[in-house]
Amino acid sequence: MSIIFRLDRVMADRKMSLNELTERIGLTASNVSILKTGKAKAVRVTTLDAICRELDCQPGDLMEYQRDDQ
């Protein structure tokens, strides 16, 4: 996949645990874990909005585009 999620990095920078983030955004730990490990095939804009709000970041801080041919 060309889009890489960097949620783990942003969470570490903010010193926020998976449990704390899930409580703040109202998602299950398993759903946030899927995003954190980069296994998500899609993300809802409302989820992205909640994550950005709680981590005080921009969507571009959470995602990175990487060409498949690299």
C-alpha cells in the first residue's frame, strides 16, 4: 500500500497510550490498533478528525505517501 500510517510515532511524540487515545476518541482499542500498526485499508474522516483533535496534529502528520516502486 502506498499510504503509511504514522499514528504510532505521533502517539509516542505526545506520550499518549493506546488506551488513553481510545478513551478520548471513543473507538475500541482493536480499531485504533489496526490504524497504529498500518493494517487499515481505510479511515473515516470523522475518526481522523477525532485523532487529530486529541493528538493536536494535522492529518499529514499521521499519514505518509510512499511510492510502490521504492
